[in-house]
Amino acid sequence: MNFIANEDKINVISDETSINEFIKHVVKTTNISNPFYILDIHNLVNNIKTWKNNLPRVKPFYAVKCNDNVIALKIFAAFDFGFDCFTEGEIKKVLDLGVNPSRIIFANPTKILSHVKFAKNKSVNLTVFDNEMELDKMKSTYELCKLLIRIRSDALTCKSSPFGIKFGCDPVTEAPKLLSLAYNLGLSVVGVSFHVGSGCNEPEAYRRAILASANVFSHAKKIGFKNMHILDIGGGFHGKIDKFAGIINEALDELFPPDSGVNIIAEPGRYFVESSFTLTTQIHSIKRGSCNGEIMYFINDGIYGSFMDILIERAKYIPKPLTACSDELVLSSLWGPTADSIDLLMKSIYLPRMNIGDYIIFENMGSYCRAIATTFNGFNIPKVYAVVNHQTLKELKNQYLNYTNITGELNIFTEPII
């Protein structure tokens, strides 16, 4: 059966079919000329299982900003995830799936007023703050909303800039004053949140942040907040979760033991989706460079599209020719399709000699790549096509996609393809 090029459907494949084989099937049987993503549901579900096995006390509130693909959001909803939303638009997208507003945290410490009013109208009743003016805003606009105080506790090494330069209050010098103000305003502070930074490379950062949170909890209770019951340990997870799990679980058991009455949540994004998305691009032009004679390959996605993180975070991506065109490796550079000369993905690398029309894939493209892409020069953002194997399909249908709080879940699968 032919591949179903519909972003609202999930293509079913055999358990033996790899993602690369599926992509080969797609490009062979269709005339897709634009770049496209494949969402591997099997990989996504495995990441969910690994999280639950390693951090059983920590409920994920998926960070929608990382990747808002609707199929992925439906899978998370089916696994009873909460959702970390930063804007009115993200809240609306999650609510449109049928998710109960109690499963949403409005995790923006500096909210636009109209977005606060929207959250109130939709009964989204949990948000964060880190400054006095935000408390005044909540007092005048949404007084009954539950609040988490966001503290700053940056990791020493992160994939991107530390969030603390923009969000979070000092847990020692600022948090006590803000808690006193919130108490005097009659607002309801119910917990603490932090974020060590996106793409954290320092597991010990979570121990420091959890200790700082415990001290803020203690102070809040002393001044009269009796309903402190949420600790939000933020995001920043990437790579293998067991790198972080031991330290996090140990710190939680010591400072927020299971009988403490404190619910532990987190706001992971990249951990779940980064490895679940593969991008397929096509070579549309080739020429020889004038300086060092390297082969210049021009593909149909670039810096202004899926590879924006090359500019923002100096991200590194690994190009993989879809088929072995030649054993000969030649000095090469990869260029995007736009008119801008900075649209250079990588230079002075060795790639097989390829032809116009050949395909290059990039794995691990699920984290922010599509979310921050632009339509500069009139190029569209690549579409996403989801795929699931029979083993995972059975698991989803039998155990998870009968969840009553999401819509449209049982009619999104195609007949088997290959």
C-alpha cells in the first residue's frame, strides 16, 4: 500500500522495517520534492517508558514549545502527561485535544496580560512568578490562580544560554521577600519551580536546585503558606536519563520523601522528542567551489528552516546519505536553499560523491528544529509524517489510546504499508 502523506494519520509498518527503510519507500513511491520529517512513534513510546522507569515519582509536563506536533501531543496526552505551556496559543492547542486544564501549567514567569485572562477563562489554574510586578498582575487579574515561585539555579554547563539570565529569582536574597509580598496580597503559593538550563550537561545541578527549593519550601511554610505541595524540577534533560535519574531520585528521597505530600513534576521537552524525529532532505544543485575545489551540495532545507540552531546554539548535525552513492569521499560543503550567503550548514567535510536528486537524512531532529524554523524566501516548514510499528500500535490501542480525555485517537492509523 502507498504511503499516506497526511500529517493527521499514523502510517503503520512491520516490526522489521527500519525508519531508513521506510524513508526509502516514501521517496521511491512518491514524488515528494520538499524536505519532510518522520516521527517514529516507537522511539517516542520507548522514551516515555524509560522516563517512567527511571523517574517514577516525577510526572512529566511536556514542554510544548520544544515541538508542538499534534500527533506527539496526542501520544503524550494518552500517557496522562501534563503540559508546560508558555503562551495562550500553546494552551489553546493542548485544550483543543480535550486535555483537562488541570493538566496544564502556565509556565511563564512574565505573562502577557491577555494571556492571563485567557488562562483564567479556560480554568488553567497553575502558573509561576519570579518578580513583584507579576504578583501585582495576578492579584488584579487572576487572584485565585495557584502559584509556584520560580527560583534561579543554573547548571554550570548547558547546551544553550542559562535560563537564569532571564527567569528566576535568587532563592536566598529575593525569594523570601517575594513570598512575604505574595502572602500579604492574599495569593496562594503552592510550591517551587526551577529550570537548570536547556540541554543540561551537569547532573549535579539538579541536586543543588532541589536543595535550594527545600529551603524555600521551609521558609514559605514558616510565614504561613500551608498548602505547599508541588515541586517543579523543570527541564534540561537530554541524552540518557539514567545520567540524571540517580542524583535526582536521591535528592528527592532525602529532601522531599514520598510521605512528604509533595507532588514532583518536571517540564521535559527535548528528552522525549529529539531522537524521535528524522529529517529527509534532497540535493537540488551541485557545483564546485572556487577556493579549495570542494563540492558544494545545495539541499532543500537550511539555516532559515530546520537548521536554525546552527546560528543560535552552534548545533552540530550529521548528514547521512540515504543510499550509498559511491565509496569515494570528497571534500564537501552543505548549503541551504535561500538567497542568503550565510545559509551554510557545514563546510570542509567529507561526503560520498552524490548526484542531483539524491537524499540526505539527519537524525535526532525533534528538539526545536521545526519549532523555530522560518518561511524566509517563501520556503515552507517541512511537514511531519508519523510512523508506528505493529508492536507499538498494539500497545497504544490496547492500553493508552482508549484514554477518554483526548479526541480523534482511534481513527488516526492507516492500514499497514510495508
